[in-house]
Amino acid sequence: MLPFSFLVGYIGQNHLGNGSSVGFSPELCLNCSPRAGRSLPGPRGEAAAPGAACPAAPHEQGTGYPCWGARGAQCPPPPPKKKPFGASELFSQEPFSTRPPGRRPPRSLRCLVTSPRAAVWRPKRSGPVPGAMLDPDSGLSLTIARIVRRLQGSSLHSQLERQARVSLHKPEIKLESLKEDIKDFLKTSGWEKKLQNAVYSELNVFPSPCHPAAPPEHMKEPLAYMRKAQGSWEKRILKSLNSMCTELSIPLAQKRPASEQKELLNKWNEMGTDEPDLSLFRPVYAPKDFLEVLMNLRNPNYENGEQPSFRNHLGLIQVPLKVKDIPELKEDFSELGLNTGQLGIDDSAQVPPEFFENEHVRVGQKVLAEQDSAAAQQYVRQGCPTALRADLWALILNISNQPEDILYYEQLKSNVIQYDLLVDSLIYKDVKLTASNDDYYFVFEDYLYQVLLCFSRDTSVLEHFTYSSATPPKSYIRGKLGIEEYAVFYPPNGVIPFHGFSMYVAPLCFLYHEPSKLYQIFREMYVRFFFRLHSISSHPSGIVSLCLLFETLLQTHLPQLFYHLREIGAQPLRISFKWMVRAFSGYLATDQLLLLWDRILGYNSLEILAVLAAAVFAFRAVNLMEVTSLAAAEAVLADLSTLKVMPLLQIFLFATVT
Amino acid sequence: MAGKVKWVTDIEKSVLINNFEKRGWIQVAENEDWNFYWMSVQTIRNVFSVETGYRLSDDQIVNHFPNHYELTRKDLMVKNIKRYRRELEKEGSPLAEKDENGKYIYLDFVPVTFMLPADYNLFVEEFRKNPSSTWIMKPCGKAQGKGIFLINKLSQIKKWSRDSKTSSYKLGFCRFCTVKYTPSTSELDNMFVHLTNVAIQKHGDDYNHIHGGKWTVSNLRLYLESTRGKEVTNKLFDEIHWIIVQSLKAVAPVMNNDKHCFECYGYDIIIDDKLKPWLIEVNASPSLTSSTANDRILKYNLINDTLNIAVPNGEIPDCKWNKSPPKEVLGNYEVLYDEEMAQSDGPDRDLRSRSGQSTGTKGGRARDSGKPILTTWK
């Protein structure tokens, strides 16, 4: 189905993708053979550092978690442990166990300390220590080994190397004090901060290494039945995509004729004016379809009686996963407490800005001046001032929009110009159905096409499949169906858009007007967070856990409401599911949405989405108790655009008697 | 029945009628006794023309000034603003200060405008001077974007945005208010093409009926503050307020100072790529047609807030009322300028109110806002 020229085109792109980290090597794309298609999974690292692309390197593999046992006993992958990491540790020769890197707040933060609370600063994300069954030292050294390997393949590494070569010839370099000199140099030149941010970013994105004995797929998802469910869900999506392909007799991909390329290039900034006929296309799936799948998830080791009883969950999600209760959430989200200043509450008209806002802005400027990712992440837990948000988010996501990043974006763009993909039509259709009709986002229609079309071509996105339960779909070139050597991932980034996908990008358009920066921020948000909202996994931020957390919170704290809605056939999750899948984008007013996403970034967790969904139900409880049908309940909750996010969260978590 | 306001309108819009009914007011016919008449601009021209010589009594109030066209007709507005500048200059007012290029520092907010056909030769001269610029053609007597077109769209001008800003002020030119959130037709960032698009879209088939191409001012603010920073955004909004106040002061001397009238104006302002606002025109009859759901909510609230100020407590109006509205009734209006306050405040208030630039001496023009006079228009 896939023309050969297309395949070569993509492999070329893949190597150029590597270029973003190690300097471009255009000759590579001339040499590539179809076989190279197999090496797609680790596009960024492989050219530079063999092994860097695959975080689950052989010595980390092995026998695995004991994943079942007593009823409902689960081993979700331990959440990444987020502790700031001094950059110098990487170079240190000291044994790591004598000075755990996490104990010491980053130097930069000391000057930021403003309150006694902050003085004991520790970006705490509770949860099991990495590799709960490992002794702490070996867990740590595995993490360090992995980070070192990954950084070796990064552009930061090559920049440092270049810098080192230049510095080598300086007369003041002395061999006897080399180690100290390097440390000093890293500090004074600002490289230490960059290294620190890179390490911190790695820690945030990648899960801690599994037990060395665990098989590699445990990195993706430790529970076998979850893996299986995700697999069959992917098959369904693919089948639907394929049948649409056959029905419309449109190839998955084809090269555009030169005239069409020129035309597209000319209207790149106004693709919205184009009105292609998309009536035959339909979104591959919508959140509603996905919910049906999640409702049918079962743990084979767990007896689910069909009759409702105290043993089974009264909500729609029937799998037993460990979710947090309010006391645990309170501890996790302690900065949202009543005694902490909060943007979204303490910047309202009734509160004079001297009390909190002015000082908070001042601290924010200081965090930016320090260019410290960890400090920024801690800071945004109390919300970002509007004018600082774009820079703070970029700092947390470690996006700096370097010339090579811009070049990379331009290459993705030229790939869009050259090739026509079937998913393009799905993207067009989705933007037209969602963002183009949205009061807040319609002005950004053109940006959305640019970002999403480039995203679909970006093979560096494939990297996230090492820690996502999903697996990128494969396609084979014409006549070679089933022969692995001729397989390519389709779409090139491995992500098939669904109804509402463009809403992940839309709110970011309020923050970044340079397309290349907007693009990088979105890609990073996707590979850190959004992919979890449409794949089946047991991760605490995964959609299954969010659904269960939502239902459990509601059932525990508003039992009457939960029971009432259940009785009238309006299961709360049927209403809240779409909010969570879209991370509330398109439902809340943009200013409120950004305040919510501040906290997602700040806590490196999507759990707040489930808490907010429950808080919305609590807020509308009185009206909801009066409805007698699903439609009426939906009507009560149809418009969330007037809600104020932070007060709702705060009341639900901290001001309700539990 | 005493105490209930009797209302008439010749604009059958739900946002109006719902607001009247909410207050428990009674609808009457035009030829009966009425207290409150929300009329179209055509009606005010006919009803209060020389021939009819209609007189308003103390308990009657209408939503237009009879000669609002001094502000709302593009040609007259420009004429009035030009005259206002000249007068300030003659008085030696610091407001009329010019920079080294001979441009007004504070009063340069109307784009270079020519009235065709009278100014045709001047226009051609200017056109030739800057062959790459784009001109907006607007017919003088029409409203709400009808008949607008662009000439020479080969321009390289970037980042224009269109923003229609609603504002209102009340009787006696002493208090000017602006709506904080208003409907605005904005096409931000991107190219000039967008302006064209909006103009085309409004009449084209691909006009979106869900949002109608309207972005709220709060969205605009959020976007600008996020991408350009807080300071420039505040400056922009201060300058927009400044434009509104100055344009109203410009027409104050020629406008009939009538205590029976209030008016809700729609300001049409374009923001250029340097975030400088330019006044394009003022509408006396902002569209009350609700094109989208949000539009309806917004306009309902706009009318609600307007009525709360014009007819406090929904009581039968009395033109002898003190017109300074208490804070509670302002709703989403904010007071931009209060002439009584401006006078008691000292002479250099005008300049200070302009984003922190304090210089100069006298500014506020003294207006008689004393006893109400029973007025006729002839």
C-alpha cells in the first residue's frame, strides 16, 4: 500500500531526526536502505550512541515483577521519583550512596526561599522508591547509568564536547587541577544549569528503571492484561483506519506532484482557507468509543461477579488499581492548600496584589533568571503569572528553541509539503470539527494545522513508545505485506489522531506565537502527558487510573449523588470522561485551563484532572440531585466555561470534611 | 400601576425585551405615554426631526443623542477630532504636543483619513507616496461593516488585528464607561490576509455560526499578555481607553447636552503590529442581533448593565437624577472618565490618566453639567 519512494523519504527523515541531537548528517539519507526502517524506535540517539536509544538495555532486563497475587494486588510501575539532581553528580567520582543527590536542594533554589515552608523544599512526589525491590543504591546507579547513556546522544553532549575542545587550548588549564577546574567552569559558564535541567527533564519523563530482572515490556506496562487490552484496542483502530482507506481508495501516503507542493508551500500560513471536501472522512474514534473499551476491561485474576455487591466497584471501571484517597491527595497537592498563596484565587479583584501576587511575580522572574527547571516546576504549583507562563513552561519542559530545533521543525515542514498522508485529512477534519468551532481557539486554526501536520511526521515522537503502553502501528510497502524488513510505522510518529486531538494543541497557541516553539512545547507535552489520556495502562496518570480515581472520589465523598446518578442511568463517568481525555481543553475558559495545566506541569501528574472532575460534580451536586435522566445531568454540566478551577480544587481537597 | 416603567422599542431583539421584562416593565405603543424608548437611529431622526418638534418630559429617556452622528459618521468624527486637536493646540494644551516629526504625541490615534471624492487628489498623492500600503474603504453613511473593502492588498503590512470595542457613556458627557468584556472581531497574529478574511467571511458562506468570528476582549488580553508581556498589554488597553475619552471630548462641544438621552457606542479599533490602537469608527447602534450563544449572553449582560446605569433600580426615570452611578450598578462597565470628578480633581488629570505620563498643566474642558434644561431639537 505504501509507495517505495515514500518509505525512503521517511527513513531519510528519520536520520535527519537524529540530526537534531548530533548535528545533521544529510549524507545518511542517501545511503539508507529499506532495512533501516527497523531501527526507527530510537531515532534521536542511535546515530550518536548505540544503546542510548533503548533505555531498557539488556542488563536491566530479567524476570519481572510479581504482578498478581492477592485480590487486587497490583504493581503499577513506580512513579518516577522526582528529586533535583546536582549536575556535578554526574561527573563525581564519589560513591553515590554516600551523598544521595536528592537531599540537597539545587544551589539556585536557596536564594529563592521565601517562606519557612519553602525552606525545606523538596519537589516531593511520593510513591515507591524507584525499583521498590531493589536496594536504593543499585536503583540509583541504574538511573544514573541510563541518564548518562541518554545524555551522550543529546545535542547538549556534543555542545559540551565542542566547548571542551575549545577550552583545552587555554593556557590556564592545568592537568593537576583539571577536575576542579571543570567543575568551576561548568558552574561559571552556565553549563551546569543546562546539564542539571537536562538531567531533571530525563527524570521527569522516563520512569525509573524496573528491576533488572523485569522483562522489557514491563517498562511499557507491567500488567499483562492491560498490555493485551491495549493491543486489541490498537488492532481495532487500525482496522477502522484500513477500512476507511479501502472504502475511499486513498493510499496511506503518496508523494505530492510538484505543482501541489508549491501550492501548499504558498498557503502554509493560511491553510484554514482551504476547504477540502472531507465529508467522507470520519474520526477514527471518539472518546465515547474509548470509554466503552475501558468499561469492558477486566483483570483475569480478579473475580467479578455480575451481580453488584460490596466486592465490586459501583462505577463503570471494573479493574482494581490502587488510587489515592483524599488524605494522600492532600499530601501530594499540599501546595494547593488553604494556607498557600494561589494564582487563580489570590489574584482575584478582592485581594490586593500586595498580599501575594506581586511577590509571586517577583519570585517567578527570579526563577526565570536562574534558568532552573526544578525551581520552575516547584514554582508553578502555585500558578504562573500570565506574562511569565510561556517562559516558565518552556523551562520546565527544557525547550530552548535552539537553531537546530528550528531547523528540525523546518524539515518536518518540508516533509509535509512533499508527502500527502491519509492522516492529514483526519487532522483537517478534527480541527474543523473542534477548534474551528471553538470560541477561544478558532483564531488559531492555521497554527493547529501547522503543528499537527508536522507532528504526524515527527519520528522522534516514536521514542515515547518505550514507556507508553501503546505500540506504533506498522505499515508495509506495496507487495511486501507482513515482511518485517519492509515495515514502516504509520503515521511516521506512530500516533493516530482521534476526535478532539487538536484540543491538546489549541490552548498552547495562547502562549507561543512562533510555530517552531509552539511545536516543540506541544510535542514535549504530548510525550510527557497527553499520550496517557488515550492509551490503556495502569500508570497513576493513565486514563484508567484517572477514571477510577474520579469514580472512587465521588463514591466515597458524595455517595448520595453517586448513587442517585447511577440509579437514573447517568453514570458520572459518562459525563466526565471526555473532560479528562481532553485534559479539560475546550471545556474550561482558557485562563482557567492554563491555571490547571500549570499544576499538571508542577506536579508532573495528570491526577489533578480526576480531582477537578469530581470537584465539578460536587459543585453542581444540588442541581444534579434533582435531575432524572442522563440528558438532564449532561445539561447541568454542559457549560464549564464559567467555573473557577482553583477554588473548586481547593474546596474539594481541603475544605470538605472527610 | 405607578412606579412601573413603560417601555417602547422598535428593535425587536430578545436581548432587549428579555431585559425589560425581567424588570417587570410594561410594554406600550409608541403613541402612548412611555418612559423608556429604545429606538433605532432611523427612528430618532424621524421622531425628533424639525417637523415633529417632539418634546421630552422629565420622566422620559431615550437611547440616543439626536445628533450622535457627529461622532458616528466617519467623516464628521474625523472633522471633529481634527478640530479638537486644533483647539487644544491654540490653547497651548500639553495634550497637543507634537514630536519631532510633527506628529501629535497623544492625539495621533486616527489613521490618515481622506473623504472621497472631496479629498481625492490629496489621497492619490498620499497613495503614491506609500505605494505598498493598504487602504480601508468605508462608506460614510453605513454601519456594521457594510460596504467595507480593501484596496491594494499587495501590502507587506504584518500583524494587523481588528477589534471592535464597545463602550458607552451617559448623559451630559460627564461619565464615560467602557465594557470590560465585549464582542470583538479579532484576527490576531498572522498576516493581513486575516483582515480580509473576516470581511469576506461576514458575507460569505463559510461564516462560522458558532463563534461568528468573534473573540472576546478577555481572550485578546490573555493572548497579548502571554505572548507580549503585561506592560505592553496594559499600555494598549490604557491607550484604547484614552482614545475613547478623547474622541468623546472632541465631540462634546457640538453634541446636544441632553439629560434625556444616554447612548451605547460601539468602538471599532484596529491594533497594529506595534500594538498601537487606531480609531476607525464609532457606531451608535451596536448590533444587538445575537449571532452566537456567547454573543447572546454578552449582549444580554451589556443591555442589563446599560439599563442599570441609565435607569437605576428600574424606577421611572427622572432626568434630574444625579448621574453618577454608584459602584454596585456598574456591572461590567468601568468608569473611564467623570467630568465632574475630573474638574474637582485638578487640571492635569487628563494627562495623568494616560498610562502614567504626568506632565503639563490644564486639560479637562469645562462643560456645563448643571441644571437640566428641557430641550427641544429644532
